[in-house]
Amino acid sequence: MATTEEIRADLAEIVNEVAGVDADDVEMDKSFVDDLDVDSLSMVEVVVAAEEKFGVTIPDDEVKNLKTVGDAVAYIERAQG
Amino acid sequence: MTRIGAVTGGPHAAILGLGAYRPSRIVPNADVIEAINSSDEWIQQRSGIKQRRWATPEETVQMMSVAASRQALERAGLEAAQVDCVLVATVSHLLQTPAVATAIAHELGTDQAAAFDISAACAGFCHGVALAADMVRAGSARHVLVIGVERLTDITDLADRGTAFIFADGAGAMVVGPSDEPGIGPVVWGSDGEQFDLIRQREDWRDVVGTEDSPGSGVMPHLVMQGNPVFRWASFQMAKVAQQALDRAGVSIDDLDLFVPHQANMRIIDAMARSMKLPPHVRIARDIAEQGNTSAASIPLALDRMYAEGDARSGDTALLVAFGAGLAYAAQVVTVP
């Protein structure tokens, strides 16, 4: 089972690849939209890449609830069970 | 039992000529932002569109189609009378019947060519290329003219933030005919009617007209689209379909010269290219920046720009992938004429 920090680090790599954000800036309390400048289309790309990477499903309805990096990490942890 | 005679066509089919018609009105973002309370920056960031082409009243579906077709025929070195079938992919010919293809075939001067329209929205042009290649190989036609044409501005709500800045007008055409070598690869196509509502005409014409008891809206049933789910489907599912078209044609991604996806949105084009891991030498069509999204017309228009700007050369191997309302999709590998 991946640790919370491992999930955050892998997610940071995805955000870097999709949106060009420095992976070190992808911290738990950062907002995707307000702090990292990841817009809704980039967020769709991040979610699809995360689904593949972590073997989880993140439905469209859920995406809007993932406001911060911490929200996304927590969702992935729960979904991985 | 009486034996029915059969015919066969040539062993292979190829694209013999390409034509395009871009409407005369150039509409920059500055001219569409007021109605949707937006900005040039937002539109470019969201779609990569800087300007689009909109048709004037004189630039009808038929007029644009004939212009693009004449260029395609000339480049193919063919006369209209040598065309046996005219296929028109469109969703914006607003006279429901007869098919606009018949009027186009007549105006071009074909000898009563078979002519009909294809309703597969933004995927229509690649459906047409697939049908044309099969007709040529099967012997039901020798030369087929495939046209993609739209006047989407007629069915776009210019106050809708989700679509007003995207949709545009134009026409493209290709002549498909017999060849010594395969110039059109196997089609990979399909539909996902479960997502019928993602992109659609807002309401049925009967609801526009209404009844005596229940008056209709009386308003043009514009196109409506759910942007984010469409983005997700197009960027990732269509990248897989594009790869399947390469696999079925036996073409390695390393041997590909051009990637010509439906010009839906620059963000989808970029996401597809990333998802497919396109090598850097593959030149990617980006006509949408100057032309907007012209649905069925976008692929021939995009290839025509690559041709004009020296990015596409005769003999290049191009991957076409088209997708849209339905959801319908089609992809094939072709040789540039």
C-alpha cells in the first residue's frame, strides 16, 4: 500500500507533466485552481492520469469536490481501500 | 435460382485530390467576447482559438461545397463527369430533404452521380472517406467525391459560453479513386449512444413548432455541448482509437508524418498527442487557431493548411481521427495526395 506521501509525490509528477507546474509546489494544502493554475480541462487530464497510475475510478461528479491536492490524495487513498 | 452477376473494383483506393473553401469573414476573438462576457485570453487559453471563419449569407453550404470540390477535382486532374458518387458530411444543411449532395452533384456537372448526405457530425468526413474507399474497391463507384461542409453559425447560440467561441464555417473535399498501392488504411469506427446527450441539437423540430395546445419555443434548436465530459472522452478514448487505426494499417507511430485530428479544441489536440506519445517529428494539424471548429469540414481544411504551409507533402503518411456528436468516431491512415 502506498503511503500518503508516495501518493502525493506521484500526483505531483502527473500535475507537472500535464500543466507544467513545478512538482515541489504540489503541496497538500495547495488549491489546484487558485494556487497551481490548473484549470478544469487540465484537471480532467490529471484525473485520467491519476486513474491509470493509482488504479482507481474518479467520476466526473467527484472531480469538482477535489479542490486541493490533499482532497485528491485523500480520495485516492479511500478509493484504493 | 437465378445467378446474380457481380462486379469488383480496383484492388486499392487512394485520395487523388484535396480542396478547401474558407469563408471570407475573419472573426477575431474580440468580436465574440461581448455576447459571452469573456476575454480573448480566456478563449485562447481554453481552446487555442485566435480567430475563426464565418460564412456570409452568400457562402451557403452548397456554394462552399462546390468551390472546395472544384479545387479537389482540379488537383486530381479529373472532370466532374468522371465522379460516380458525391458524399456530403454535414449537420448544418437546414433543408432536411432532399440531400444537399444532389444539388452539389448537379451544379458541379456530374453525369447524374449517386449523391447523398452523411449524418455523423464531426466524425462525418472520416466516415465518408471509409465509405468511398470501400465503394472504389467494391466496384460500386470509380471516383467518389467526399465533402465535409458546415455553416455551424446557423445553429450556434452566440450567447452560449460553452460553444459560441468554438464553432465556425467552411468546406473541404477529397476525391477518392483507384490506385496501384493502398492509399487509405482500414477504418476504425464506432459509436457510443450512451453518451447521446453530450453534444446535440437542443430540441426536436416538433418541439420548436409545438402544437395548438402547447406552443413551441419558436427558436432555432442550437447545438449544446457538455464540455468537460467531451474533453475527457475525446482526449483519451480517441487517442486509443487513433492508435488502433495505426495498428490496423500496420504503420508504426515512428513512420507517421502527420497527425490530423478533428479540430475540436487545441487542448484536446495537445492532450491526444501527449496521451499517444507522438514522436516529435510528427507534424500536428493546428488549423483550429485560425479557423475555429468546423465539424465535418475540419479535417480536409486542416490538411489543406498543412499543404499550403509546407508541413504536408505528397506521399506523406497521415493519421486522421474524427469524433463528435453521437458520440460517433472514425479514424484511418491515409497517404497525402
